[in-house]
Amino acid sequence: MNKDYIRKHVYGIQKEGSGALATAATSIASGTSLYLMALLASSGIAAGWVGAKMTAKGDQDIDTVKKEYENERLKADLGYLKTKTESEYDAFKRQEDPKAARVIA
């Protein structure tokens, strides 16, 4: 194959590709497409803003998290004390009664 033929062929493809790109750009810039894109972009921004406001953390949320933490700490302390008390009571129950000493004469 001739190098000039290859260059002309590749240049022709690039020329056709850039023509298609120009046609697409013109289509996007047309009024209807532009208004549709603006509408979609603004509705996306509005949906994002509403979502951010709905999931934002406030002072009440911080207080709730603090109270939840304190409750979990108290539950853990109560669990520890319950286990400790039960183990001490079990140890007390397992103690054998003192047996009388037998004197063998």
C-alpha cells in the first residue's frame, strides 16, 4: 500500500468525524435541546439541595447521639455489675457447709 493513500484515507475519516462532531454540537446548541438540558440540570441541582437538607445533622441529632452513647455505657455498666453479683453469689452458694470435726479416740 502507498503511504499517501493511507494518509489520505485517515485524513478523510478524521474530516468526516469532525463533521459529525460539528453536527452534534449544532444539534445540542439548538433551542429545544438547550432548554431541556437546562431543565434537567436545574432539577438535578434542586434534588441534590433537598437531599442535603433532609440528611443534614443538627443540634438535636448530636444530643440524641450523646444520649444513645450514655445509655449504651449504662447498659454495659449494669451488665458488668449483674455478672459480678451473680458470680459472687454462685461462689457463695458453692461454699460447703463447715463439717463437724470428729475426734477418734
